[in-house]
Amino acid sequence: MSTKTSIEHPQIWQGFDSGTARPTHITGFKDLDAYLPGGGWPAAALMEIIVERHGIGELSLLMPAMARLSAASALEQAGRWIFWISPPFIPYAPALARHGVDLNRVLLVHAPMARSASLWAMEQALRAQSCVAVLAWSRHADDAGLRRLQLAAEQSHCWTVLFRPAEALMQRSPAALRIKLAKTATGTRVEILKCRGARPGIVDIRHDDIGNAEH
């Protein structure tokens, strides 16, 4: 393997000055796209979202990208799915459709209650090369499982999102992007805790921005 190939390998962190382009999915929120390297969510890496409680706007942030992916999946990648693994609530189909998500491309998976079942289900979905996105919720995640997920996301070129509770902040993570969400009086605060290619920071998304996000 040449030096150039080694340096550009996706598993090697490049620091803040990397010139290597990485695929992204536009978030649909201008301030957030302007902050994130490549102008969007990392498309082929593990992304962690930390929430203290569910229902603070976490899914609204993902809807524009999910709508684009479901449309691309239907037209160009028939047979590939958007997996939802162990969500805390049953997704409300009319809301997804209203945001432009193709419900025919959504597959809901209920993983067993075992500690790492959601991570195992995520890894299987990624390695099967049958998805364009995987969203999963898990209270428990060990270091080895997270590293397998990161590698599987890179190899499958799949948008991979893991929702975790606040106590996960006590654990290090190999995720390329790690953010913490908090509800504010005017919308949702996105605290970037770790971001491959950028420094930590804060982006505030107003309720109006969420309602007017580009699909």
C-alpha cells in the first residue's frame, strides 16, 4: 500500500486540515451544513446523537436527509432500506410522509432486550449491504461493538446513526461525529462534541428552521 493510499484511508483521522473529501448528506439546515465538514452529516461513518430524553427534536433534524435518501433509494437503489432499530416509540407514519420520507423504504426492526442486541442488529444490516441508512437506539454499547459499527459503516458506505442516553458521555467513542442535543426556548441546540475534520462547537436550530428545512 502506498503512503498516499495509507494517508487517505477512511480509518485514519486526518486532523483539521485534511484535504480528503468525504461523502456527506446535506442536513437541510444552513448553519449546521456550514459548520460540518463537507457540508452535512457523514455519509459513510458512525454518527452518535446523545439525548437526555426522547422527543426534543432529534428526529426533525434527520428528516430532510432521510427524505432525500428514501427518494434516491426508490429511484436508484431499489431494494435498499432505511432501517429503524429498536426506536423508543413506534414511528408516526403520517409525520414521516409529511416530511417527504418514502414509507415503502422504511423497515422497522425490534431487537431483543439483550444489552448489545441493537448494535448487533445494526452491524448485520450494514454488512448485508441492504440499506441506505440505519437508525438505532441503544442504552448499552461497548467499545468493541462501537468500533465494529464504525468499520461496517465505512465499508458499506451507509449513513449510520446511533441514539444514546446522557450517561454515554462517560464513555469514549470511535464515532466520526458525536453530538448532544438539548431543547431551548426557540428550538434545538446542537452541541458538537467530536467531529472528524472540525472543532467542537454549538449550533442553534430554531423551530422555524426545522419547519422550513430544505428537503
